[in-house]
Amino acid sequence: MKTATILFMFISGFLLSEPMNPMPITWKNLSDVQFTRRLNKEVSMYFLYPSFGQSVKVLQGKEIQIKGYIIPVDENENIYVVSAQPMAACFFCGGAGPESIMELQFKNKKQRFKTDEQRTVKGTLHLNPSDIEHLNYILKNVEVVN
């Protein structure tokens, strides 16, 4: 092969491949979801089950970046969420909905944050329509951007 052909193939492959940077999103991007209250027969309790809209479904499995308020759920077990609102107004304590929080599963296990510390995080977004042990939005392999 000639050098020009190899160079063309390399550049074409580079330009056509997906970008390496995470896609920045806002909480508004995650609001295309409807919730239905249904009985979970296994635990005999009612839960809100999501039906994700198409604009949310396209984010499934994508590396995204989002800014929010870090809320410790269990610091000893390294369980944190990121919220669109500070703790006093988030889904757990205030009037926001389940679409306003995201479970964080860190790449590097041990993390420490102060409640309501504003941070930008990145990771791979996974949509959870049915597992009541996890939130509807799960960010895996999370790294803190700033």
C-alpha cells in the first residue's frame, strides 16, 4: 500500500469514529420520562416505574457528563447520588421527581464528598426501568470531572 492510501484510511477511520469525550447533558435531557405507580408483588409495595421517552433512550450506554449536587446515601458503602437539586429540594426530601437523581457507581471505589457539593461527573449512562434496588438512572464507571 502506498503511504497516501494508508494515511487516508487512518484519517477516515479517525473522523468516522465516535468522539472520545463524554456527551455533556443537563437534567432537562433526562426529563423525557413518564412514571406509573405500580404494585411490586415481591415486596408488596408500590413504586414509580419509568417509561423512558425516545430522547432519553438514545442516551442508553453512552458516555455522558452531568453537573449536579452530590448527596451521600451511605458513605461507608460508597453509595452516592448526584441530584439536579440540593438535598433539601431533591427527590428524597423535596418536591422533585425520580428523574432528578442519578445513582453513581465509581470507577475508583472509595470517594468522599460533602453533602450538596456541586460536581461534574462523567460515566456510562444505564437506564433502569424495573430493578427497585437501584435508581432509574445509573451512571457507571464514574469519574469526577471537576
